[in-house]
Amino acid sequence: MTPPGSLLCAERLHKAYGPTVALDGAGFSIHPGEIVAVMGPSGSGKSTLLHCLAGIVTPDSGTITYDGRELSAMNDAQRSALRRSEFGFVFQFGQLVPELTCVENVALPLRLNGTPRKEAERAALSWLERLEVDDLAKKRPGEVSGGQGQRVAVARALVTRPRVLFADEPTGALDSLNGERVMELLTEAARATSAAVVLVTHEARVAAYSDREIVVRDGRSRDMEHAI
Amino acid sequence: MNARQWARDLAQGVRFAFTGGREGWVRAVLTAVGVGLGVALLLLTTAIPNALAVRHDREMARSDDLVLDTRIPAAADTVVVAHVDTEFGDTTVRGRALEPEGPRAPLPPGVDRFPAVGEMVVSPALKEVLESDSGKLLRERLPDRIVGTIGESGLIGSAELAFYRGGEDLAPYIDDARATRIDEFGFSGSPAEPLDPVLLLLVLVVFVVLLMPVAVFIAAAVRFGGERRDRRLAALRLVGADGRMTRRIAAGEALAGAVLGLVFGAVFFLIGREVAGGVEVFHVSVFPSYLNPSPLLALLVAVAVPAAAVLVTLLALRGVVIEPLGVVRTARPARRRLWWRLLLPLAGLLMLYPMIGKGRGNGDFNQYLVVGGVVLLLVGVTALLPWVVEAVVARLGAGAVSWQLAVRRLQLSSGTAARMVNGIAVAVAGAIALQMLFAGVDDDYTRNTEHDLTRAQMQVDVVRTVPLESAAEKLRRTEGVRAVYAYSEGMAGDRPKEPESSTWVTAGDCAALREVATLPSCRDGDVFAVPGVEYDTETPKLAVPGRTLYLDPSYEGGPERATVAWRVPHGLKQARARTWLTGAERGGFLITPGALPAEAGQALFQEVYVALDPSARDAREHVRNAAAALHPMTNTTTWAATEKSGRFTSIRTGLFAGAVCVLALIGASLLVSQLEQLRERRKLLSSLVAFGTRRRTLSLSVLWQTAVPIALGLLLASAVGLTLGTVLLKMTDTPVRVDWTSVLSMTGIGAAVVLVVTLLSLPPLLRLMRPDGLRTE
Amino acid sequence: MSIGHTLLGLLESGPRHGYDLKRAFDEKFGHDRPLHYGQVYSTMSRLLKNGLVEVDGIEAGGGPERKRYAITDAGITDVEQWLATPEKPEPYLQSTLYTKVVLALLTRRDAAEILDTQRSEHLRSMRILTDRKRKGDLADQLICDHALFHLEADLRWLELTAARLDKLREAVTR
């Protein structure tokens, strides 16, 4: 069933939180370097789908295949290692460690992978430059604006050169101008490193940065490319 | 602004204190427990002077002091009281034999009728001992029938061991100063004897040391959940409360915990009072009824504690502006300065300094200086710790990720971290100092360095009516006895009365005499002169063969004695003194039994020194029993309690328990604030997990975050504790000895608290790290 | 908006007189612009000519308004196709979309599908605009933004409608 050439693929996912059904047979597929928007109203199960795809949450049933490997067959440590090395994450807010400086925040994923501090921070600084926020390197997250913080978060997500970037409402807390700029930088950087992007959003103008979109409604997904 | 408005705002705050969900009342209860402990300790402290006064009065009321200038003749209203004290373990049992000489003989307090011969009345504590298995040996010694108990008015403590038994033919012992004839018990109008200054010092330090961490804890407790409260206050501002109102509401919240704490405190005090009835420190125990705080002081406590809680809250809010949309902290706090923080402990040392070296003899310690000095030193810990934490943490380099996360967090909020461990640091510092003082003073109280304990450990004074030889034989056959040395001793003078020169006479067999001096040779019938002992200039004058001396000459005012003439023999040998069993050198004449006049026994005291088998259990009790079996008036002295370590162990255990309780309380508050912090960081934790942070990394970072400030706190606490302990020991003129066991055990508990808090916060941490936290809703 | 497809769609639920058709149309779609009889007459004759409807019967008295029309299989297919084809994303097309959704509900088709298809089409346009904007100068950007915001407004309407499909079904089929 896995479409040929697919990097990350999910089929018939079911996930319930107590009586609340979050996913009810949803599926998903993304190719290397592709940007796919996951759309749908609030509470439709978009975020749960993203969490399942990233191996943060284990679905009750269904299969998730990443690069030929079955995610549900891995244990927590293996999935954590996968997230550290192959995946990157950008969330709506609250993901930067407030005590660490921006450059330390960006260096964090590299350091979790065992990169020495100096080297990690050098790489982090070059990513901050790329996202035009290198002047914030020594500042703490509390001292930068929302848009700047989100760029730092994007830098942090990409610093490990992940093959898949998961972005959950990355512009949710930003105004349109800042949101647009973050999206431009994110997609450009992703394309430059040929990272695939799973972009969860309910905003059409954010989804417009994607190559295609799938719609999640009531826990079921519709892949619009295949529908037409 | 009127009183009604005030009351309404405070009531609103009180309501918030208890309706804030589980955290709300957990915080209120923790605050209350802290305040309660403080209140109870304060009440106990205020009750202590009263308790000591009552003890003193009781002691005076039952006094039958032997040193009376005037002797009174036997009459219808006199009683002969003989001292028959004994020891059990290392506890003195106050014993009196009573022989009423007429129908109007006075009764000692707490006793309602005279026990007949073969009967005794005992204190409740002694009764318990006698009836217990461990008291069997004592029961052998005190076989009289128990016909009643001594009432509270006749005892000076709940744990006092005392008995009165019936006696007969006690009058002859009056001459030996072993008994006295009195027509009333007690001294009237005797001034209260001041408390042993060292004991007073201990009491003061104990209470300061226990109170300080509780005070620090209260100060921290009323700030629990500060962030949540700030948000709540901000919400109140949004719906129209003004700045003053929010402050009053916050004060109301603190007040609620404090008032609940007063109730807790009263309960704790009542419990503590009962418990205090069963506690004995340095053989001092009290009855619960002694512990009555003066009403004025109690009222002061009841008003001061809640007031202090409110004050701390208002002070904490001083640097905070609560705006409708959140809380603004006024300006970034300036870098902490060292000089005034150092000033506090230095001032404390300065206050204690003038009392150094005063010792027990003239240790008239100024109570205010002692309390002030100790308080300042301990407060110095709380003042220095934030600076130390800030200074050290700022210099900590980056290491592993978990370390970096922890260090950076500490750098950003070192004040919070320091505040959390302040209580532990103060408690540990105080406990270390206190244990040092206890250990040192305890040594001082028990060690008797004069006697040569390797050769003999006990002394039995055998009454004249018992032949020394048979007494020695009985003691020699007693279980656990290795050797006995029996002596008759007394003085020899040049005249039977009012002699101009006199010297010692010590009689015993050759083996016994060899303990007194190095003899060239010894056979029964020999007599030796031992000159050259310090302070003895008389022996050479008197050691003239053929000269008649008088054994035990009497002096004007002293009791009349039978004096026995003795002629210095021609075969007098010379001997060189060696250190005797008593630890001193004994000069004079050494006489073997064959050379002693038969009637000399009437003139001399009889003493048996006993060497115990160190491995024999209860050897001392057996000796005491054997001695008592010789004659009821036999006096036994134990030169040193070899069980003294056992006694110190119980004190150490008590202190340990107290410290553990205080630390557990502080640990609980640490846990609460730790969990609160974690919950605030829920989203962050989830996102860290999302991008692959190992749980181990996050758990370790939580551990470092607590461990680093606590390690610094314990280090500082050890330094201050050792300093304070040293100063206190110097004040009591006791050799300074660091009790490393207590330092290690105290810091050990502190470290254990960190571990436990971290372990307990791990399950919620792991729960918080679940991806639910990522949900945006 | 296609009156022909709309009338065809209305016929799917059963044969009707021309007059009935006009009334049903006015009631459901023509709130402020009722149809003329002439429009109905000319449209029906065109549909008849194309074989999408047939005359089911004529009442006594004659005249176009007395004819009863029924939809043919070809007509059903035609409606089907029309509904499935997304509208070219452009401003002010709610009325068409609305008509499509209501008709889908009336004919028990999947109205959500229509909305999804339309969203996809809108997004395609928005992607093109976004791309143009990225490459263009400020003027291009502003022009593209104008279009993007309008499309976004449409999409928001689509989402809202999608969320209220159940209520709408109740209302139109009552």
C-alpha cells in the first residue's frame, strides 16, 4: 500500500484519548523534500496525526513506516533517537528553553546527539545567520519577540539537518507579516536542505507554502492529490 | 478605606487560601504545619524558665541537707534520714532511709506515711524500672516491699528514680556524715540556685537551632505558589481590584495559613508537653505540669506569628507590581553584595567572642548575647547562601546537556534556588553545632580523668560493722569482678586531739599495698613509710621508729572518735609512692594487717577498690548488689560510666530525629515548589521530549538543579556549624573536638532529602513529559 | 451561477411543473432575485433540446407552465459533473458554492466533498500567488496579497460551511 518513493507513510491510524477519538482511520504519505500541509478544523486530529507520525505518540492501531522502518516496532529510546537525528520540530510556542541563550537553544539538539559544545554552537550560529537572527545569539528567549523566537525555533529544528521537519502551527502566535517571513525562511531552508516538511495549520495562507495538502476531519484524512 | 473593606479583602484572601484546589490546601497545610511547629517551639521555650523554677522549688522543699551547723537532739518531731543513694546503669537513684523518732516526725513531700522497715515508697519511674526485666538486678538490691509511690510534689522530674525506705538504728551514722536528724524537710527562703550555665547554654542553643529553620521555613512557606498567586491577583486587578486590595488579599491568604498554624501549634504544644514528660536530657526530666508558658508570652506568640506571616508576604510583594495583565517585577535585582551578608555572621561571632573561655566555673553567659550571637550566625547562613549560590553558579561551566540546563536555570533564578535550601542549610548548621556542643559537654560531664580506670573502676565504702576481710572476699567472688584491693585508711596524728602534724595511714595486704607504692619487699607485719609525696611534709617528721601516733585524731567541732594509739615500729621500711588507684599519690604509712593493732578497725574507714572484667555484662550492678548485701548503708561509687557512649547515642538519636523532622518538612515544601515549577514548564518539557531529549537527561537536570544549591548549602552549613560549635565549646572551656559522625550524618540527611525530593518529583516529571503537553488547547 | 444546473438539480428529487420549479428555486436560492417565468421557460426548452430533461406529462389547458418535467439519466450525469467541478477561485462566488452545497444536500450527495475539492482548488491558486509573490517585487506582492486575502476569506467561509453542514442539511431538506 505504501506509495512508491514515500519517505514517511501512515495507514489506517486509530488513536483515542479515553472516550475522545482523535484519529479514526487517518492516513498520510510524504516524499523526500516534499512540503505537505495538514489542514482541518480545531480538534479534527491534525496534531495527533503529527504526533503519531513523529513517533511522539503511539497510535492504537495502524502502521507508520519511515524510510522502510516500522515506527510502532521501535521502543521509546529508538524513537527518541530517531527524533533526535532524523526529525526536526517547530511548535506554536513554548518550545525554547527560557534559561538558555538563543544560540544554546539552537545547539541543544546537536548536543543531545553528542556533538561537542563548541562545534554545536558554531553550527547553531550559522543557522541563526541563515534565519537572519544571528544578532540574538547571546539573548535569552524572554528578551526576543515572538517572530524572532520562532525563527530561532526554526533554526533549532533544522540544525541537525533532519530529513523530516514537523511544524505544528508554526505561525499560530504571529501576525501575518511575521508569520509570512517565518514561513518563507522555513520553506526556503527546508528546500535548501531537501527536508520534507509536515506542516500542520488551519490557515490557508500558511498552507499555501506547501506542495499539497491533506485534510483531516473527524479523525479521517483526505489526501487531495489522490482525490482529484 | 475603612475597616469593613479591609476585613472583606482579608476574608477574600482566606477563601482563596483554601479553595485553590489541591495545591491550595496543600500549601495552606504546609504553611500551617511550619507555623504550628514554630508556635509550639516558642511556647515550649517560654515555658522553660517556669519549669526550671518549679524544679528548683521542689528540690528545695524536700531537702534534707547534711551540712547543718547545729545538731539537734532526738525528739518527738525528728526523723533520722540516711542517704542510701545507689546507681543503676549510669543513673543515680535517690535513696533515703527514714527512721522517725516520734509521732510528730515530719514526712518528706509526696509521701503520706512512713514506710516500715522492709517497706519502701518509690517514684513511678523507679517502680517501672523495678518491675521491668532489665530492672531485675536493681530489684535484688532494693528488695523492700513497695507500699506506695512518691507523689509529684516529692519529685523533680517524671523520670527521676527515687525511693524512701524504712530504716532502723540510723543514728550512729550521723557521726559519719551518712545520716542527719531533722525536724522539717526543706529550706525556706533559699534563693533559687542559678541553672548550670552550660546547661542553660545548651537549652538556649537547642531552641534557637530548632526555631531558626522553622522561621526560615515559614518565610518560605508563605511564598509557596507565588507565581500562581500572582496570576490570580493579576486576574483580580483585571476585574477592578486596586493595588492595595490585591496586597490585602495576598496578606489574607498568608494569614489563613498562619491562623491555622496557631491551632496546629497549640496542638503540637500539648503533644510536646506530654512527650516532654517522658524525655530525659542529662538526667533532667520534667513533669508536663511544669511546662506552663506565661499567659503574656503565649499571647505575644499568638499575635506575633500571624503578624510575621503577613509581614513576610507584604515584604515579598514589595518588589512586585501586580498589573491587570500580569506581574511586573520592578527592575532586575541588583547583583548581590557580599559585605553586609558577611557582616551578619561576623557580628554574631563578635557577640559570642567575649564569652569565650569562661567555662562552667564562672560561665555567667549573657543570655541575650548568646541568643543574639547564635541567631546572627545562623541568619548569616541565609544571607550568605544566595550570594554563594549566585557567585558559584555564575562560574559553573557547561558540561553535559543536563548539567547545562540545570546550571543555566540556576543562573537565571539563583535566588529562588537559594531560598529553597536556606531552611535545610540553617537546620544542618545548627544541628552540627549543637551536636558538637553536646558531644563535647557530654564528655566533660562523664569523663573523670583522675582515676586510673585501667586498674579499678569502682569503690565500695564498707561500714565499720562489717569486717573488711569478709567484705573483700564477698566482692572478689562477685560476678564480673577481676580483682579487689581492700584498704583501711585514716589519719595518724602526733596527738589524739587537735594534732599539730598528721599524715595518712593506709592498711592492706601486700598485694593491695603494692598498688600504693613500690615496695622493696613485703611480708605480713611490715610497715612502710612513704615520704616525698607532693604537699606531704609531715611524714618524715612522724616516721621516727618508736614514736607513738594516734590513729584518726579528732578535731574541734568534728565528731568524737575512738582514737587508737600506735607505735611506729623499729623495722620501718622506706618505699617510693606510685600513682594509686585513685589517680593520686598517697604518702604516709603503709601497714600490713599483721602490724595493725586489732582495735584500729574502729578508727579507720574501710574501702574496697574493685577492678571489673570489661567483658562482663552488668558487672557494676552485681558489685552494687553485693555491696548492698553487705550492709544497707554501704556506699558504692562508680568512677566512670563506661556506658557513657550509650547515653550520648540517645541524645544524638533525639537530635537526629528532630533534624530529620525539620528536614522532612522542608523537603515537603521543596517538593511542592518543585512540582509547581515543573507544571509551569509542562509545554517546554513536552517539546524537549518531542525533539528527542532522553528522559534521563531531563531527570538528571532536575537532580542537578536541586543538588547544586543543596551541596553549596550543606558546605556553607558545615562551615558555619563547625565554627559555631567551636565557639560554643570554647565558651564552655571544653576541648574542641569535631564530631565528624554528626557532620556526616547531618549532611547525609540533607543529601538524602535532595534525592528523595528528586525521586518523588520524577513520576510527575515523566507524566508531564508525555505529549499531551504539546496540545495547544 | 448556472440556472440550468440548478433547475436540473431540483428536478432530481422528482418531476415538477415549471411553476413549481420557479417556486422551489425562489424559495431556496433566489432570495433577492426571483426568476422570471421566461427564464424558466427558455432554460427548460434548452435542457429539453439537449436531452437532459423530458416532458413527463401535460396538464389540460396546455402551455409551457402546465408541462411536467422529469430529469433524464444524461441530466443526472450533467449535474454530477457540475457539482464535482470546482469553481475557478474568484471573488464573490459564494452564491454558486452555496447553491452547489444546498443542491448536494438536497440530492443526498456528499456536500463535504464539494467543499474539499473547492478548498484544494483555492489552495492551488493560492500556491501560485504565493510563488509569484515570493519572486516578484513589492507591487506584485501587494497585488498578490489582495487576491490571497480574498481567497482566504472564501476558504474561511468554506471551512465554516463545512463545519455547519449538518445544520444546513436539516434546514434545506425540511
